[in-house]
Amino acid sequence: MKELVLNILKDTRPEFDFNSNLNFIDEGYLDSFDLVTIVSDLESKFDIKINGSMIVPENFNSLDSIVNLVQNSKNAS
């Protein structure tokens, strides 16, 4: 799952290295427009629905936090 999420991030912003431990939001890797794209791609790829209340910066700060978001969304289905 982690590799699939990483591929979505790379497709959205190929100029960045998402393998780093940087905070993707604070470091400017992702902006609000990117989040819309990423949420749509995650929902499509993993056949999930991400609750709007879960679309907050802390759920997109790192690769691990995004993977956790996907897992939590799968469990909520």
C-alpha cells in the first residue's frame, strides 16, 4: 500500500522526493489543490471514501500519515 500511495504522490508532484521525512505540508510539497487531487486518486485507487473531516494537514504530513488515513478509511467502510 505504501508504494501505491508513494506513486500517487509522485504523479501529483514529480519534482519532490516523498521518501524524505519532511513535513509535506509545512515544507510546501503539497498545497490545497494537490490534496484535492490526492484524495480523489486515493479514493479511486483503494476504492474507499475519505470522510471530509479527515482531510486535514496532519493527515498529509508524511507518507506514513497518508497510509494511515487510507487504512482508517478502509476500516470505516
